[in-house]
Amino acid sequence: MGVPALIQIARNNKDREVRRKALFWLGQTNDPRALALFEEINEDLKCLLAQVALFTVTLQAESRRINFNAVESIKPLALPVHTPLD
């Protein structure tokens, strides 16, 4: 099975375990297309973590009436995210 097929599986297969295995084998290839996929996943995860942080800080700010500067500093990082690992 080639790299393009593994990338397709990693992005679209409904079975999480199958996607995980495809990512494992892509990591063994040293192929630039696989590296590009991992970089994309890394960026998506950063955005996802920023969204979680923004949500958490917002809840704390609302419940404790803390300074909203922390919330404003996280907002630019919390972009819409789509990960192939959903």
C-alpha cells in the first residue's frame, strides 16, 4: 500500500484504530507527503488546544469575574479546526 492510500485512510476511515495504524505506517515512510500530513495534524491540535483553553478561561473569568485580558490573548489561536483524528 502506498503513501497516498495511507494518507486517504488516515484522513477518512471511520475506524479510529485503522486511522491510527495508517498514521503509524506513514511515520515509518520518511515521505514528505506524510510529513506534511503530520504537520497539518500538529497545527490542528494546537488550534484545538487553544479552543479548549479559551473555553476554560472564559468560564473561569465569568464565574470569578477575573480580568478578560487572558481571554482576549487566546482568541486568535482558537481558529476553527478539523482534524483527521476526529
